[in-house]
Amino acid sequence: MTLTLADLGWSPYFQDQQDDPALHPMRLTSVTRSALIALGPDGSARLKPPSDVSTGDYAVGDWVLSDGDIAVHRLEPRSILQRRASGPEARSQLMAANVDTLGIVTACNADFNVARLERYVAMAASADCLPLVILTRADQVDDPDALRKQAEAISPIVSCITLDARDVAEVARLAPWCGDGQSLALMGSSGVGKTTLTNGLTGQSLATGAIREDDAKGRHTSTSRQMLRTLHGGWLIDTPGMRAVPLSEAADGIDAVFADLADLVTQCKFSDCAHESEPGCALQAGLKDGSIEPERYARWKKLMLEEAHNTATLAEARAKDKARQKQIEIGQARGRRKRGT
Ligand SMILES: Nc1nc2c(ncn2[C@@H]2O[C@H](COP(=O)(O)OP(=O)(O)OP(=O)(O)O)[C@@H](O)[C@H]2O)c(=O)[nH]1
Ligand SMILES: [Mg+2]
């Protein structure tokens, strides 16, 4: 089947960035340590990044301009989903690019957790993706609607669908989010049914794995991110289960999820109010008169502090990298002067 650029999600936003007609636009369907797998109207290709760039600087869903062998330019994405990478290094991990909707997958079991959902919604909001909570295993509880209401109460920007991910007819309700040129990325813990949904939406038979009976945790069956064409004419990005959702550079997303609290912050008497015991603190006043739920306030505060810390560490690491690079360049220039080249 021949795909057009529009089928792949191309738009004037990317067209405006194409300044070299000799290069071909392609969309990345998979990113490995050694290669970028890309799809274009002429089929798929295995590309390399330019010599000074690593494949970790690309995300599944990215648009690149290719010469057939090398991804010469990475086009500025319209949206990028990222989190702080796990491990001691201060790095941000690119998870998916040019996604229209983030499908936040959770199940009607022990995985359901409002604090975690808030993190995903903040991640989506800060990337300008629509947050859609997909609540699987609706077949295993009496009242999935009670959980749906809890998810939708997180923020007016959240919609939620409950379903049995194994039922292909039910899964087709997700078609509006992954039809013509639309991209839907699925994220969530291991075992919540991301790949089961992917199979239902794409007609593929990717491996799925049963969850543990005692704590409902999955076994990390999927190990890589990949973008697949859906039966509805759009794109779906399946991802491996995530153990944690550490946010960085997502302050605007947190403000979007907790818009009411973010509004109140502007009414505090002092601009550097820590919302603890300062006089004239609008948040403490809200807690006192019962208009703010204490648990939600505590989750907001924890997320704000963590995000600020992660963003600062990232900025510091980038500044150090820049300084190191500068020293290398100075050293190289000195060497060249000495050699008279
Ligand atoms: N009863 C029921 N079982 C489901 C549902 N969704 C998924 N499952 C089962 O849950 C198990 C895990 O599903 P997967 O699709 O592998 O989960 P995943 O989110 O891709 O997991 P990882 O790849 O490990 O991140 C499989 O045995 C599925 O058949 C559902 O809605 N209802
Ligand atoms: Mg999976």
C-alpha cells in the first residue's frame, strides 16, 4: 500500500521546515541504539544519524529529512513527550514525538492511582497533547464508571474511556483518536493492556503477557517503542511499561492540571510564598476554609518540588556539558594554531 506524506501526518508545520528539495521527508517508526527505522511514501528505510548526533536524540514519531542513508535533519517536532531518564545521570528521555493524543492506559485494578495519572496528564499538557485516560479491565469490576469519574475529576482537559482491551469491537471506540493522519501514543505501567489495545487497533499480533495475580503487576513484555499504522488510517505508538513518571521541564503541564491552585498562587501576598505559614497565603486560606482538598494540595506540592528539582539538575548538567564542549573546542583551536593548520 502506498502512503502519502499526509497519511503519515505531514502538515504545513513540517513543510515550512523543508528547505532542501533534494532530501526526502520520512517519519521514524522505531529508534534503536544503532539505527533509525523510517517510513516514507517510497517505503521504509534504515537510517543513520549524522556522525555527531546519537540515536537517543530522536524519538519515535519524529520527522526527518533523509538522503536515503542518513537522517540529515531532524525537523522541529510539534509535540514531544519526555521524562527525566532513570538512573543517576541528569538526562531527559525522549519518548514520542508529534503525538496528537497521549493515551494514558491504566486498569480497573491495583494499578489505578490518581497521583500517577496526574503526572501523565501534566506530561501530556506540557507537550500540547490531548490527555485521554484509557481504563482497561472494565470487564473485571462491577462499576468501572466510578473510576472513570475519578479520572475525569483530575482536570477538565481529561477524557476517559472504559473498555475490555481484548474486545476488538470495543477497542474500535478509540478510532477518532487514531484515524486519518492522527497519532495516538499509549503509555502506562506494565500489564495494563497497551499492546492488547495496539493489536486491536492495528490488526497485529504483538506479544502480550499475563499479569501477576498477587499485585496485578505486568512482566514488562514489550521492550521497545514502535509506531504502527492503525486499521483506522492513523498511527499508534506502543511503549514498554513505565515504572515511574519523573517529570522535568513540565511546570506548565502541572499548572494546567492544577489550574485552580496555580490561579490561587497569584493571589498570595508574597510572590515568593512557599505556601507553608506565610501571612496572606491564598492556598493556606483555601485549606482552612475547606475549598482545597488537603491530599490534592499535597500531591501538587510534591510534584512542583520534584519537577523544579529535576529541571534545575537538567539545566545544570546542560550548562556543564556546554562548558566542557567549549574547553574541548578551545583545546582543539590551540592545537591547530600550534601545528599552524
Ligand atoms: N480481562 C482483561 N484482560 C486484559 C485487558 N487488557 C489486557 N488484558 C490482559 O492483560 C495482560 C497484559 O496485557 P498487555 O497488553 O501485554 O499489557 P502491556 O501494557 O502491553 O504490558 P507491557 O508490555 O509489559 O508494558 C494480557 O494477558 C492481556 O490479555 C482487559 O481489558 N481485560
Ligand atoms: Mg506491551
